[in-house]
Amino acid sequence: MKAIVVTDPAAGTAGMKLTQRPDPDAARLASLSGASYGDVIVEVHASGFTGNELEWPSTWTDRLGCDRTPSIPGHELAGVVTALGYGTTGLSVGQRVFGLTDWTRDGTLAEYVVVEARNLAPLPGDVDFTVGAGIAMTGLTAWQGLFEHGRLRAGQSVLVHGAAGAVGSMVVQLAREAGAYVIGTGRTDHRQTALTSARTCSSISTTMPWKTSAGSTWFSMSSEARSRSGPPAWSEPEEHW
Ligand SMILES: NC(=O)c1ccc[n+]([C@@H]2O[C@H](COP(=O)([O-])OP(=O)(O)OC[C@H]3O[C@@H](n4cnc5c(N)ncnc54)[C@H](OP(=O)(O)O)[C@@H]3O)[C@@H](O)[C@H]2O)c1
């Protein structure tokens, strides 16, 4: 299979090379002496790569701390299951899936990847593979922040800094789904895109401050405030719900 591999931790992204790697072995995976209990093989249709993962120790060593180069980066994926390993439950061959691969194993910048079934979820038929590959890490980050660390409950307020960003836009949507009052901060026109894509916001004021009729308020930092030193000056919302 074709894959992008890295071999030199000092080379950065310049060291990423497209090369040929052995296909995952479905027969071995399905045997009792297979690679790992509960693994499946996925044909990768879309993959996500995080810029700084080449600085993560797990890109270069396995769980025992042993060198595992050449390693294949990328951990987000969406694709189709092509083989089931011994002990796999909950998935079937041909199923559309998305998820995250283990940090210490070969990743998703490849035509095929071996991944634990528990790290995958069904991808609905009306969701593009590219969208599926783009939501696993940001969605998990947002979920952990809101619900595992923040213990968010309906009716509470959430302040989302960088609300138009990859993680921020997920936080906005999950918090609104959970019945929270959401306040977002942002600097650019990306705010409108993020608010529109949140689908929980039925109208948007194009004059600052931003306000939606669905219970979210946006504060914006003016270019004048950004360019001077000292604490940022935020515009006031017109009203709260
Ligand atoms: N992406 C992931 O899967 C992931 C996973 C774990 C942790 N993280 C961490 O989560 C954070 C956000 O990541 P991301 O992927 O969401 O990044 P991103 O898509 O680049 O979004 C960053 C957001 O921060 C805002 N921002 C950046 N610099 C700013 C500044 N000087 N003042 C005010 N706002 C500023 C941007 O606002 P504008 O849109 O207004 O420019 C943007 O909305 C990072 O610390 C990242 O390391 C990300």
C-alpha cells in the first residue's frame, strides 16, 4: 500500500515521504496469533494529520519505549472496514466508520490502517468521509472539556474562546445541544461561518456585537483593541437571554 512515513524526528514535516509499505495481513489478523485482539483493517478514505504530532514521543516509539520507525503519522480517519480481527465485536466488513488510532501505532496517512474496533464508530451514510475524519479529535477534545472536566449541565453558561476555531466550533455546537447558554469570542469573519454551521443559531446580526436568536452571544475584539498594548477591550453584547 502507499503510505507517508517518517524516520527522522529532527526533519519535521520535510521528512514526510510517500512510499510503499506492506499491506496489513487480514489472515494473520483473524487468527489467534494475530497482531492484536479486537483489531480491524480499514480502507482509509480520508485522514487527519495534526501539525505537531511529529514532536510527540509516541510518533517515534511504541508503548515499551522502543524505536518504531519508519512510522506512519496521522490519527484521524474515516473509511470502510475491510477485515475483522479475532475478537472484534460491533463492526462488520463493508461498514463506514470514523475514529482515532492509537498514538503509538502506525496511523492513517496510508491506504489501509489497522485499528482497534473500540476506537471506531459508525459513520452515517449522509456524512462525507472528509467530515468524518475531521471531527474525531476536535469532537473528543470538546467533549472532554465540556462534559468530563467541566461537568456541563443544561442551563449553565459556557464561554468559548476561539469559538470559530476547529475545537471552538465543536464546543459551541455540543454546548448548545446540551442546553447551555454559549458566549463565544473570536476575531475574524470566521465567526459567521462557525455560527451558521452550528445550526442552533437561527439568525445572526452582521453588526458587532454578534447576537443570535438561539441563545448565543458573540463578543468581538476590534482591530484597534488588538493593535494596542494592554488588556483587550471587548464590545458589550446588546442583551442577554
Ligand atoms: N484541533 C484539535 O483536534 C485539538 C486537540 C487537542 C487540543 N487542541 C488545542 O486546542 C486549541 C485550539 O486548537 P484548534 O485546532 O481549534 O485551533 P484553530 O482552529 O486554529 O482555532 C484557534 C482559534 O483561536 C483563535 N485565536 C488564535 N489566536 C488568537 C489570539 N491571539 N487572540 C484571540 N483569538 C485567537 C482563532 O480566532 P479567529 O478565528 O478569530 O482567528 C481561532 O478561532 C489549541 O491550543 C490546540 O493545541 C486542539
